[in-house]
Amino acid sequence: MDTLRSQYPLKALLEATHLPRATFYDRLHRNHKPDKYADLKAFISKSFRDSHEIYGYRRIYKLAQKAHYKVSPNTVLRLMGMLGLAVTIYSRHTSGYHSYKGHVGTVNDNLLHQQFNATKPNTVFHTDVTQVKLLNHSWGYISAIIDEASREVITVIVSSHADKAQLRLTIDDFALKYPSDTMAIMHSDQGWQYQMMEYQTAMWELGVVPSMSRKGNCHDNAPIESFFSLMKRECLYRHVIHDLDELKELVISYVNWYNTERISLNKNGLTPVEYREQATA
């Protein structure tokens, strides 16, 4: 209506639209008033992009709090709606990797019994291997170790085969990072590689007590299963991965971001590294 005022009298326009004069001037004032959320909208948009478009309003709200914005979660939700920012998580049904080959070595007791309540870093670790189909029709295998308390990824090894060589690389990398003055639990499934004498001996020499899930029960090793699921849905399934080199690059990039930038709501908005640093300060 404001654009038509140069052609028609305001009174005629108001009568034609049945709009009260006070309402017209109120809306005109609002349209010319500076957007008080302009800075916050820019922050929300950048935070959403930096999160690879996986942060919902709760995580964006936590980041806004860290940045000292005085705002409510509902306001962040409303502004994200205005900006058209919606989380996209990619899911894909793929065959799972199963390393169980029966009783081929040492089967350890389950010391956790699904009690994933560690709060102190370097006390409980989880390890497992998952597979990803590549465009060249081969498979890539990802071996990882995470800390239960902080959810930090301690070790990740990407190989073309889930074999003894990958196991050795996983153990050697973990040994470089594990504090020698602690006693911890390493929980795994009953995969053949974890029953091997090489793995069992290495754990005990590091001062780590091996623990194993019940046969065929993925819930017994839920923390690392959850991490693998996140990595696939938030990163790997978003890309066409041609070969092992591309897979390695994506996994390393994601793990670095996951450890140092991805905040966790159940850790009060801290990243895994921030949680570890605060807990061990």
C-alpha cells in the first residue's frame, strides 16, 4: 500500500482495504524499524553452516549462550524457521560388518553390563570396526577407539581390510595416546581380532582390562555404535566416496571436527575435548 500512495490518496486506499489508519502507520513504522535480531540471525546462519547443517535449535541455542547472546531457545527456533534453516540427516540402509567367527581365542567377561556412566576420561574405552561401501565397489573399514566419558575419538584407522595389520595400527596409535599411569577398561564385541592373543597381550601390557559384549548384542557396545552411526549420517552418507583415499580424508576431517567443534547437549554444550580438559583440570 505504501508504494501506491504516490498514485492514490491514503484515505481512498484505507477505505478500499478496510485498514484502520493507526494500523497502517504501525505497520509502516515496523517495516522501517531496524531488525533487533540482525546480528543474531547472522550468528545462527553461520553456526548452522559451520555445523555442516546438522545442528538443530537446541545446539544453536547453546552456541548462542557461549557467544553471550541473551536469547531463549524458542527465539532461536523461531528465527531458524524464518531463515529456512532445517536439519538434514542422511540415512542409508547398508549391510553391517560382523567380525564374529566363533570362539577363536580369549572371550572376556562383560564388565559394563550396559552401564555407560563413566564421567572421568581415560577410565573406560570402547572399540569396534565398521565398513563403508565405496564407489569403486570395494569396502573401506574403519577401526576406532573412543573414550566413554568424553566421547572423544582417541584412535581411528581406515584400511582396505579389517585384518591383523589394521588391528596393530589401532593398538599402536592408542598406546601413544593412553596415559601410562591409569588403569582402564577397553570394551569390544567378540570379534575375532579382539579374541587374538596379540590384542589381549597388548591390552594387559598397557594396563587396560579387556571387556566384551555378549555375542550378537550391539547394545552392549552402544557408545561406539552411536559414534559410527553419527559419522555415517552426518558425514559419510552425504558424499559419494570413490576410493579409500577419499574415505580416509573424510573420516579424519570429521573426527577432528567431532572432537574439537561438535558440541554435545548431554555434556552441557561442550565438545569432547572441552569435556576432557575440564574433567582433568
